[in-house]
Amino acid sequence: MAHHEEDHSYHPKDAISASMKATALTGTVGLMGSAVQNTLARRNVGALGVLIRSGGTIGIFAAMGGTYEFVRTASANLRETEDTYNTALGGFFAGTLLGFRARTFPAVLGYGVALSTALSAFEYTGGSLFGAKKDRTEDEFERRQRVRKNFQSPAEQTFAELGEGRGIYGANYEERRAERIKDAYGIEVPTGKVPAS
């Protein structure tokens, strides 16, 4: 009998491809933000105002997304591990891009540290600031199967807890119902289907 051992070693990822996808995604978000800025402008700047007047929003969003993903993936590849430190590094470098717009060194460091802290906290808590950290060693399919089985109960138990009726009927319900009515009221209730007249 062959034993199956899972491969827990780190597999490098393509940093360039990941950063290009992130750049496209965050650039699209920046385009939407620029369109909102253009719409809320006090004077009419026209449709090209999305690119001319508030195009910097598109650029900064695209640059931040691409930088974050590239640094995070490259750091994971160099360190050969996937953890929160990669996210912190990516967040720091992406945040410094916001600081460059302010043109002061404290802003560069401040924005970098702020974004790094926020993203690494989000990553450390398992993708949610309010939830527990996920166990990365457990197979996701097996975890979901275990969760499903925790909430499954036999039909007999459901009938016992909820009772029958309201769309929940067990086997031989009609016969048991007729017997209860006969015991309680002395009325014979036909259990078969009523013949069409």
C-alpha cells in the first residue's frame, strides 16, 4: 500500500504576471474612482476629464496595486515562504507611492507604515479583521466536508424536534395523521387519494 505524502514545500510564483494582473485590476478601480471625481467636478470638464483632470488617480491606483503584488510575490519567492511578512513588505512599498504624492519624507514613511500595518493585520487575521486565522495546513475540501457534517442531522431527529407539518412530512405521515384524528375525535379519515368525481 503506497503512502501519499503531501508536498508542503514552497512553489515559486511568477511575480511579473501577478503584478500585471494586479495593475490591471487596481487600474480599473482607479478608472472608476477617476470617473466619480470627474462626475463630481463643479464645472463641466467633459468626458476626457477622466484622463486629463483626474488621471493621476488611475495611475496611483495601478502603480500601488502592481507594486504591492510584485513585492509580495517576489518576497515570498526569495524567502520561500508564504506569510504575513510578505504582505507587510508589499503594503509598505505600495504605501510609499501615496507618500510620494505629498512630496515629504515623513509622508512617505507614514503612508508606507500605515498601509503595511493595515494590510498585514488583515492578512494575519485570515482575511478578516473580525475572524479567526485560518489553518493553512488543513485541506479546504476536508474542512468544508467536516463543517457540513457538523450541521447535518437525521430526518427522524428533525421530525422529532420540529414536528411534522408545514411542508415537513416523514414516511407514512397520512396513516399516522388519520390515526391521531381517529383517537382524538373518533372520525375516520381516508388515507388514500380522493377519487375524482
